Amino acid sequence: MSDIEFGGGGRRLAPRHDTTPPGPDLGGALARGDIETFYQPVIELASRAVVGFEALARWRGGDAVEVSPDEFLSARQKPTLVAEIGRLMSQRALEQLHQWRSADQGPVGLYVSVNVSLSELESPQFLPELEARLSTTSVPVSALRLEIIEREAMRNPELVISQLNRLKAIGVVALLDDFGSGHSSLAWLSQLPVQGLKIDQAFVRGLPEDTASASIIRALMRMAFDLNLTVIAEGIETAAAADALAAFGCRYGQGYLYAPPLSAEAATAFLIASAKA
Ligand code: C2E
Ligand code: MG
Ligand code: MG
């Protein structure tokens, strides 16, 4: 849209200047190697065993203040930089999986899920680049999962369905992230080639007392069961919430109750300790 607007009577208005402050300098952070990958364990609730990890981007600025990924990967960020983060995260996830697998650490089927933005899925380079990356590793394709936020997926439903179908054809598992807050319909969900849902932590936070959250989760669980989808709950902070989720039939979860996002070294130690428990 032009930044010069015309009033109703054809009167010319002064140019409008964008007053929003510039976003954080992600390009600089990438060039300096300041973007780290942390791993949050995904747990089987009944056994407390680690089944996978979610890779989360971390940026600690020069003054040691953490910049949130919600901020540095916001919709205002340049798509080329978001794509660079995506490449970095999937590359590191595959390298980390390779290390864990070759050291026999973790269960068979251990996976790492990586978050992808809609702008990455929309890029024609995304799929060929990911395929190329997967072809250079011994890690099975199914060990890499991709998470796309429900709200973002709904912004370009046809493209998302077609890209996820192509990903599924090469064996990549996709999950719908922050599920429940995007108001997607059952019809669209049944067309979407995802293998699982991650329940938005907004619903998990209130468990077990909040009856509205509990009924929403019960409904989501029924829907997921009918559509044969795996469910992972996010943001589990208390044993009571974990118990409530398990009672609703949710098998997997992640949250501070088990572990926060961990550095690669700490995640390895967690995996080893979990295997011994
Ligand atoms: P997400 O994918 O839903 O990730 C879960 C967020 O919840 C993470 O925030 C995690 O640190 C936080 N979390 C985990 N357990 C708990 C808990 O028990 N309680 C609470 N209150 N929070 C918990 P984080 O790391 O700040 O990431 C925020 C969002 O930024 C992510 O949400 C994801 O959408 C996005 N993001 C992070 N890394 C990447 C990335 O590499 N690529 C893309 N495209 N997006 C990313
Ligand atoms: Mg996620
Ligand atoms: Mg989420």
C-alpha cells in the first residue's frame, strides 16, 4: 500500500511515516553466531520417559538479556532471516539427533521437532532445501518433526495443505502447534495432513481447577481420537495438571514440571538420566 493517502475530497495528505521501532537485529545476531538451539524434552506422561525434544531458538544479546523468539521471529521480521533460522535449527536438530543415536542415547524413535513459520512454508526453496539436508544425514526422516502454529496455518490453508502433503510424501511428520486457540474447524482439520496436535498452554495452565479449560481439552481429545492424531500438551507446570491431562487420555507433554528448554549438553544429561530412571 502506498504511504501517501488521498482524502475523500481529493485533498492530498502528508506522507505517513512508519513510527514502529525497528525489530531486533537478527541478521547481526546470526552473523555473530549468537543464535543457540535449546531442547525441551517431550515426555510420555505415564512413564516419564523422554520420547523427543522440541528445538527452540535462543538469543542472548550482548548485555546477556534474552530476546524472546516470539519477538525476533515475529511477523515483522524479514522472511529471509526467518528462513535462515529455520535452516540453522533443522540442521542442528539433525546433527544433534545423529549424535544421540550414534552414542545410543535415548529410545528408539527419539525425535526432534522444529518450529516452522508460514513464510518458510510459502517459500519455494523450503522443500527442496529440506530434502537436500535430509539426504545428507543417516537420521531417518521420521525423526524430524515440523511444528506449524494453527493460527498461522489458517492464514494460507491451501498452501499449507499442499506443502504438508508433500512433506508427508517424503516421510516428514507435521504437528499443529498452539492448538485450540486458532478456532479451526473439524472439516479443515480432517483435510490437514498432520499427525499430531500440541494443546496450547493457555488451556493447560488452568488445570485441574479451571472447568472451562478442562472441557475444552476433553473436547480436543475426543476430536484428536476420532481423527487418529497424537496429542502433546504444552506448558505442564504442576503434577496435578499432568494427572488431569493423563486422565483425559493425553499421553505426551512438555513443561517446566519435567524440564525447561535445555542447552544441548544439559539435554544429553537429561536423556541419560531419564534412561537410568
Ligand atoms: P512454542 O513452539 O509453542 O514453544 C513453547 C514455548 O513455551 C517456548 O517458549 C517454551 O520455552 C515455553 N514453555 C515450555 N514449557 C513451559 C511451561 O511449563 N510454562 C510456560 N509458561 N512456558 C513454557 P519460547 O522458547 O519463548 O518460544 C516461543 C515461541 O517462539 C514458540 O512457541 C515458537 O512458536 C516460536 N519459536 C521458538 N523457536 C523457534 C524457531 O526456531 N523457529 C520458529 N519459526 N519459531 C520458533
Ligand atoms: Mg512449538
Ligand atoms: Mg506451542
